[in-house]
Amino acid sequence: MPKLREIDIDYDQIRELVCQLAFSKKMSLIREIVKDKRYQEDFYAFTESLAKKYNIPEMNEQELDVFLHG
């Protein structure tokens, strides 16, 4: 795990801290995270790997809606 000011933190600690935030603060945090170009690149790479792993074909919006909610 990355160190924050030389303190080891793990996912559960981060999750717990974020859960304590007010909704508006959570949304602000999310907005800041998704502005980062590397986040966007990593997100698309992750979703592409999931599509390959689970053999999910490319779909248009209507097909995807049926797939997710059908």
C-alpha cells in the first residue's frame, strides 16, 4: 500500500474514512479523483480487461441496457 506521511494505510482504513464523510464531501472527492488523467486511463483499461475476462461483447447503449437489466 502507498504511504501517507510515512504511515501505512490499507483499503479498509480508507473506506472507513470515506464512509464517515458527508455526501457532498464524498462527491467532491470523487470529482477530484476522476479528473486525474491516469484514473481515466486505468478505469478504461480495467473495464476492458473485465470485458475480455467475462467474454462480454461490444454492445450499443440499448443492447447494454438489456444486458444489464434484462
